[in-house]
Amino acid sequence: MPRAPLALAFAALLAACGTPQERCIDTATRDLRVVEGLISGLERDLARGYTVDYYQVPETRWVPCTSYVYVPGRGDRRGHYRPVHRMCLDDTVRTVSRPRAIDLAAERRNLNELRLKRAELARTADAAVAQCRAQFPEG
């Protein structure tokens, strides 16, 4: 699930640009959105029968690179920069996935508990959203 943190970061970035009402609603529903993301991940894992762990592996590889060398002019000719094409080492990080077995019964219990928590959070979020709309009415 490497996309989940990215999506949450993007949502947080968008929330910072919103109106006061939107920011208030975003804050009031944050826990609900996190729990819903966990529920969807557990449902996906249970449907598959296993989970997928993602980890990063540093690696160094050769990549083409270009540098420029100054060539001085002779006589009345001006100097110029000449490209030099070569290979350079580049440090990167590669994301690797690995399947991992899960305890299906325990995951089902976790899913049921999260669904109960989602219902509780939805009730409190509804009240908080109504309060946000009253506090920051939009014209």
C-alpha cells in the first residue's frame, strides 16, 4: 500500500489550500478517513488471502550523463562549452514488494473492530461537520 501515504499527503496538501470550512471539515474527518483506508486495506488482503509488504532497497547504477568542458578560443574566435558524454554512477532507491502470509481469522476480527470504530467515528464526524458548517458558513 505505498499509495496510501502519498494519497494522504496529497489530501493534506489540498486541505491546506481550502477555505476555513473545508479545513475544519478535513480536520474533523481525518480519523474517519484513516480508519476507512485501513478497512479497505484489510478487505483487499482478506480477498487475496495474503498481504503485500513494500520496502525500499538502495542501489547504485550506471546512467548516461553529460558535462560541459570549456574550450578556449584561438585568435579572434571566442571560447565555447563542449558537451562530454560519459557514464556516471547514480544512487537510487527501488521499491520492492514481497507477499506475506496473514492470520485470516485475526484479520477478520480486526476488520470487524474497525467497522465498529468507523460507525462510531462517522457519528462524531457528522456532528463535527455540522459544527464546522455553522461556524464557517460559505456564501
